[in-house]
Amino acid sequence: MNNLSTLLAELISRLENSGFCENTRIVETAFFSISQFSCKIRATIFSTFTLQIRLYCNQEHWDYSYQVFDEEPLCRWDNKEHFPELSNYPHHFHTKDGKVVASPLTGDPHQDLNLVLDELARLFASK
């Protein structure tokens, strides 16, 4: 449980220190073993939208989804294996208008959350 607890503490801290996330909460966790677990975290961003993070770890492999929504999905980064033609397969980004493009995420939540938060700050800079 230590890996999951450590990961959750790190992610919550990064979200809370972002300057635009509030009401950060752990919505769900499942612990299968020290190297297999999942979690879902939500935070309100820019007082209007919800950022939802879903992570599943099995040994060293991570499945992830970082999604922003209000009443409808606005954007999402994930690594479901649906778009093999993209340069950074399986990592991709879904835009609000339905386009799917390559993503700089790698599947390492320790690095990816920073990339997501940086991009959200840029996307919502005018809000």
C-alpha cells in the first residue's frame, strides 16, 4: 500500500500547489498488491471545471487518463491503444472538437501531471 499512498500524497500535493486546483479529493482507490493498484482523483480547476485523474499501475506499466470537463468533456490525455498511427503511440490527446493528436505524456504520473498542469495553465490563461 506504500506505493499507492506515496503516489496519492505526491499528486495531491502537486494539485494543491498548482495555484488553480481546489477541492482536491481522492474519489476511488483499489489496492491489489504493492505493484498493482488504481486510483481516481478529482480537483476543481479555475473554480469552474473538474480535472479527473485515473491511474492504473500493474508492475511498471501505467494506464492513465487526465480529463477536464464541466457538463461535457473538454479535453483528455490518455494511453488507450486506439490510435497506432500517432507518433507517440499510445499516448494521445483528445481536443474539445473531437480531434485526436499525439501527446507528450509518457505514462509516468510523476512527470505527466506536471505536463498536464502546465498545459491547463496555458489553455485557461485567458479565463
